[in-house]
Amino acid sequence: ATMIYTSGTTGVPKGVCITYDALNNFIDGISVEIGFSPGERIACFTTVSFDIFLLECLVPQIQGLSIVLANENEQRNPKLMAALIENNAVDILQMTPSRMNMLLSYDSELSCLKNVKKILLGGEPLPLNLLHILQNKTTARIYNMYGPTETTIWSTISEVTNKKQIDIGHAIKNTTVYIVDEDLSVVS
């Protein structure tokens, strides 16, 4: 379906092929987990070169959502980002914690998120202090997303809306997560 170049943790770029079957499973699995509803509006702040762009553009099209596509300035400027969210009545946001912190640095009360219903955070570790800020300043359902590109965008999900600690949750539909040691033996 697509090939995305990623360096992951190695810093060495490599091409990762995402098959149609894997992408279809992801679309089905994430849709069940998040519960997208036709007519909801999702902001797309991710550039096309990142795998999470597919969640912001492909999944909404299949599920009947409206996509609010940010331009390059709106992707980088927190003032413009906040305006896009508010002016377009965005229901769903997906972004990295660092981008959310950038938004927070502009709008310390996160008033731009007052109508957002779902916040999906991933791509890097979610800081506990950011979770607590979101819990206190929004009424949105908050999800911690985890997964490398090789597993088709997100592999696990945890709704952390009411949690005191952060975890990566459970595997999405038709996937399994193993915890292994340095010899790749499964640990219990």
C-alpha cells in the first residue's frame, strides 16, 4: 500500500513497506478502539512523509469524518494551530506530545481544546505532567498510542483519560505484543 522511510532509533534510514492487509487491519482496529463517528472533524497536522498521516487522512475518509488539513504554517505555529482547532470545530486531534507542549506554550489554559472530544498522543513518550495538564484542562478522552512504523502506525493503545500513570495499553485488533529479553526470549 505504501512505503515509508524511517530511521527509528538507529538513525539509519530504511524503507518500510506497509501492505494493504496490514493497513486494512489497522484501519479496522483503530476505528473500533477510538470509535470514530461520521461527521466528526479531525485535524491533520502531520506531514505526508510520516506514517501517522494515514490516521489523519485515510482513516477519516473511510469512516466518514471531515478532515481539517493544516498548511505548513499551521503545523509549526502554535497560534495558527490553536486558531485552526477552534475555528474549524475540531473534534479529534492526533499529535506528538512535543507538539501538544508547543500548543500549551501558546495557550496555557488550552482553551482552544474546549470542544475537542478525543486526543491521540504518540510518536514519542507521553510525559506524565502533560497528561495531568490535559486531564485538568480538557474534557477530552485522552489516548496514549504506541507503535513503530514497521507494525503499521500504532500497535497498542491505552485510554489514559482517568489514569494516574501512563502505560502503552493493549494491542489493537489482530495483533499481539510480546515482551522479550536481549536474546529475544519471551519474558513473563
